[in-house]
Amino acid sequence: MPTKLMLTIVATAVSVVCLSACAPLSPWQRGTLAKPSMALEPTPMQDILSEHTHGSREAASAGSSSSGGGCGCY
């Protein structure tokens, strides 16, 4: 029983800490966060091209749908 109480206290403490990190942004702060460099994938087209090239050249990508003979084409 004390283990369940301790787990509840820890979960509550973690929730309070995580929820307290949320704060409203001012309009001038939103502009900074909207920059392309702040994106999870700042260059999505370049990443797609790199994945395609790697898959084509390796010709051994197990989970990917791309395959090729090493020339860079589908």
C-alpha cells in the first residue's frame, strides 16, 4: 500500500512540474518560434532527397520502400 501512495505522489509531482512549464507567448515571441530553423525538420525536401539517395546507393534498405541498382533512380 505505501508503494501505491508513493507512486501517486511522484506522478502528481511530475505532472505539476510538466504543466507549470507551459506559459503564454507574446506576439513578438511567436515570430521567433515560427522561424524555419526552429522546425523539427528544417529542410524536409533535402532530407527526402538524402533518404532516397542513401536507399538507392545502398540497395539494401530493409524497411524502406525504395530500391535501386546504385544509380540513384527508382
